Amino acid sequence: MPLLNKVFNFDKNMYNVLEVNKTSYESCNEQDFIKNITKGGRDVYQLLEPRPYYFLSGRGFCWGGMKLAIMVQNPASIIAPAPAKNRSPTKNSDRRITLLLALVLVMALTWGSFM
């Protein structure tokens, strides 16, 4: 499985990034966080295993929408769309990796729009 990273860019004096469980994510509860990944404001978090990941910004910013859920799946569990008839087919594994990276990029752009 390829290594995936999530990069969070933010002002560490104003915001923080906390990994939380699904219940805390849904209720914006920052009290029972799993891990505080805030270090310097350009923090990289490795998504090492296939599972859902939930992040939020504490200090009340979660209520403004500063939260992110990412589902990491094994490449073998992703069903790639069938190639168009007039296009040359590529390897399924390439498509799966591209889909995963596109998902991470969309999530990064979404998170960045709140900064």
C-alpha cells in the first residue's frame, strides 16, 4: 500500500489539529482527542492503515466547519471505473492510487479553504 500523508498548514498560535473518533468529530468534542498533531503549523500526519480518520480544529473552530474526515482504503478494495472504449486502458493499480491521491488532494484543498 502506498504511503499517504495529510499536510495541515495553519497558524499554530490560533489553531490546532486534533485526531478524534467519529463521535467526537460529529459533535465537535475536542476534549477526548486521540492525538494532538499540532507541532509547528505545517504538520504532516501519516495515514498508515486503511480506516477512517477524523480531524478537527479545537478552540471552537470546529463549529465553523474546520473538521475533516478521510477514509483510507486498501487499493484492492477500490473499484475502478471501466475504461472508455476509445481510450487505452491503464493498470488498475495506477487508477486506484490516482483515486486515493485525488481524494487526499480534495480534502487538503477543502481544509485549506478554512485557513
